[in-house]
Amino acid sequence: MSLLLLAFLLAELFLLVDLLQTRYISKNPDKFSEINVILGEHPNLPAVNLYFAVWFIGMGVLYYFSLVYILAAVAIMEIYVTVRNYKLGIKFA
């Protein structure tokens, strides 16, 4: 497996986990708040879905143009964010 494909798959996998965690935050505004400045503190589900749809498309573009280092950076960031969310008790929705 190439490094490009590995970085792409890891970025997509953890982006999906982040999406599910962010949807949980959106459905539980009394317990959690979002720290993403683009989404705001209490995003609604359509905003969350649109935001992540753009990210998923962006990952495909990065893969198409073989931008392995950016994909790897996104994968590392997403792993960090999702582990942090897990430690805070944020589940999937």
C-alpha cells in the first residue's frame, strides 16, 4: 500500500469519526460545545453535514493531486481531535 493511499484512508476514516462525534455534540448542546470556529459553539446538523461534505470532497481532491503530506497532516490532526473528543466522553451520533 502506498503512503498516499494510507494517508488518504486514515484521513477519511478519522474524518468520518469526527463527523459522527460532531453530530453528537450538535444533538447534545447542553453537555458539549464545539471548538471549531467555522461551525460555531452549537452547530445545527445541516451545517455539520455540509461542513464535513466539503472536507470529504477536499480529501478526494488532495488524493487526486497526490498531495500526500497534506493528507498525512489532516490524518494526524483528525486522529488527535477524535482521541481528544473520546477522552471528553463524546460519542457517535
